Amino acid sequence: MKTFQVLSFLTFLLLLSCATSSVEDFVVGDNFIKDRTGIVMIDTLTLTTSTVKYDSVISNSSGRLLVGTNYNEFSGYKSSNSFFQMEFSDAITDTEFVYDSLCLVLNYDKYYFGDTTVNQTISIHRLSEEMELDSTTNYLYTTSNFSYDANPIGTLTFKPQPNSNEEISIRLSDKLGARFTKMIQDENDSLTTQSLFLEVFNGLVIQSEQNVKGAAIGFGTTTASSSESSGETVATEGNSPEFRLYYHLSPNPDDKSDLYYTFSFISSGIYFNQISGNPEGSLTEGISESGNELSSKLTGNAVVVQSGIQFFAKLNIPHVDNLLWMGENSAFVSATLRLFPEKGTYSNSADLPDSLYIYTADRKNQVTGQVFAPGSTSEYVYVTKTIVKEVEETVYYEVDLSTFVANELSEDLVTTRSIMIGYNSTVAKKTADHVIFGGSNSGKYKPVMNVYYYHN
């Protein structure tokens, strides 16, 4: 059975603050509360907060090429490189042509995070080995790597315009262009057979410039397709990467029309984002050396939730067991948690995520599952954003922790479970966002947990 310290309980009672609220505000069974006179609210439960770093995120087939580098004072620099494969996707109609240039064309997918007014440089490199999924897990991760030629086949310095519809075109090596030209003119089988082409050309990596206080930028991976609607074929324009081998026909060198052969991104192939960081000088410097966890007391009384290089906000409720001492005529009703993003750590509240995931974790910070909604074994709760615009805008995130607290109170032994708040892996593998919340000692930004008890 659980054991309790009487002294701790007396201290708990001294710190107790109460308020009454109509029981009609709560969803309870008809037989649960007979005397509908009121509810006791406890808002002085001790919370401890820390930041936990996870080493890697599943990253293959991310749905976006994430390129660029950004910075925040909490976790430092985050840089993303993108690895992917290409194939020759055109029909050879002319072999008597003169080569002009070879370009890699990228299209924005509207995502960005960071400062887009800063110039950034990207470089394009050929892979020197074949990409394969991990033989054990059948995945690739944000920490995965494949060797590539140190000498780039193209570079570009640009100021990102993620909301524009303009293409980015990067001039590539004429040596590679000449090789592709010969393959087209020879109608080489290595060109027209995808598996053979991947043996000749393993793929590419777009490498980002390091330690730049710029932005992470998203580029599209959607390939063109067509579908039938009401008997008509409707074409869908893709925004995935392309090689364009520009040429002109001989003997008409004055023909200025854009003629090119296309090499396309393989959406069904292997591609992933490799995301790395440099925490030097940031508040989380040294987190790896401390067991991948730092108390908010060591990080400026704040905790960070971050995608890409994944950080979770961890919360413990060390004295939750004291709620069992409320008395024989008391019954637990519900619990809610609020977290407050620190002002000055975001430019616009609309840019903060609408919701975050919440998980349970064991004493080793291993995630054990999501938190269920009250009365459900299939529906999960999420940490959702609320913006209150009065005299001064207030932003907070709230989640119903009733199921978690009820489970803690029902355990026979003292539990060591904590809750983790962060981005899920689907988002984490293709973004570089962050939210900085106040920690347990951050004054008006500290998290608040309200526990509601029926008390007769």
C-alpha cells in the first residue's frame, strides 16, 4: 500500500487554497455525487519542471524537405539537411541537341520558422553511397547519415521568400550535365531504368550553412498526378524537386525557347531530413552530459518544447498522493493544467502551435503512452492554445489531466510517472519550431494545476 508522511500532509493543508464552484460544471455520474452543494478547488499542488532532450526522431518520408538554420537562446542553433533520390522521368524525343545547363529547381511549400530576412547559403552534394533504411527498424532518423562528396555540385546564397510562388533554381556542375547529356543521346539503359540509374546516381543532399541566425525553410515533395472527377481527368501540379537539363536544338542555336529534359524527385523512394544542433552558449548547453534532462532551475526558470531536435517539457506532481487525505466524504472530480508561454520568446501568438501532444513517461523518461480523455480508452487529450484578448493579451495552453491524476491516486504503490508535453514525430521530423514555457519558479508564467474535489 502507499505510505504517506503526515508532516507533508499537514504542510499541504497549510498551503491549501479553496474555491467553490457549481458541481454542474463537471461531468460526473448520477450516482457519484448525491449532495450537489459545491466543489473544492485546490491550486497549490507542487509541480516540478524540467526539459528533456530526445536523441532522434523517425524522419524518412517526411513530406517536406527541410533546409536552413535558425537560432533561439534556449537551445542554440538548429540546422537541417535533406537527403533524397532522383530519376529520369522524361521521354527522349531529341538526341541531336546541344547542352546548355543543368539546374536543380525547388519550390517553397509555405513553411518557415525563424528570420527570413537573413541570407543563407545552401550547397548541393552527390551521395557517394546508396541510401538504405535501417535493417532493424526499417526507418531513418534525424540523426541518420550517408556519405557524400565534400565538393558541391552547386551552391546558392539567397534570402528566403517562403510565401512566394517563385521557384528556386540552382545551377549545377556542367561536368554532371555533360554526363547526363551523353546518357540521353545514347539512350542509355542506366538512364531509362530507375534501379540502374540509382546505381549510377545515388542521390543528393542539400546541405545548410551552419551557425546562422536565419530560418528553416520547407520545400515541397508533392509529385504531379492526375485523377478522374465526373468523367474528366484533373491534373494536379506538383511542387517536388526537379533536375532540368536545358538544351537547344542543332542547327538552330538561335532558338531561345526553354527546352529541357526532366529528372524528378522519387516520392516513393528514400528521403529524409537530417537535423542537428549546436547548443554552445545556450541555456540547454550540457543537457546531453546530464542524462538528457535539465531542471528549469538551471535553464532560466523556463522549459522548452521543440521539434526537429526534439525537446519535451517534463512535469512531475511529487505530492499528488496527498490528495488521498482529503477525507472519507471527499471524492476526486477532475484536474486541469495550464502552461504559459513566456512573452518575448515569440513574435506573434498566432505563430504558436494550436496544440501539442501530451504523453506519460517512466522514471527513465521513456514515453509509455498518451493521456486518455476522461471516461475513454480510445480518445486522447491534447494541450490546446487559448488566446484571451482583454486589456493585455494572455496566451496559455490547457489540458485535462483528470485521467492521469485518477490513475495516480488508484495505484497501490508510490508511482514515478511524469507527463511529457511536446510535438509528435510526424511534425517533429519536418519542422524546427519551439515554444518556451515558464517553469515552476517563473512567477506569473509558472504552470498552474487545478484539482477539483467534491467535499461533503
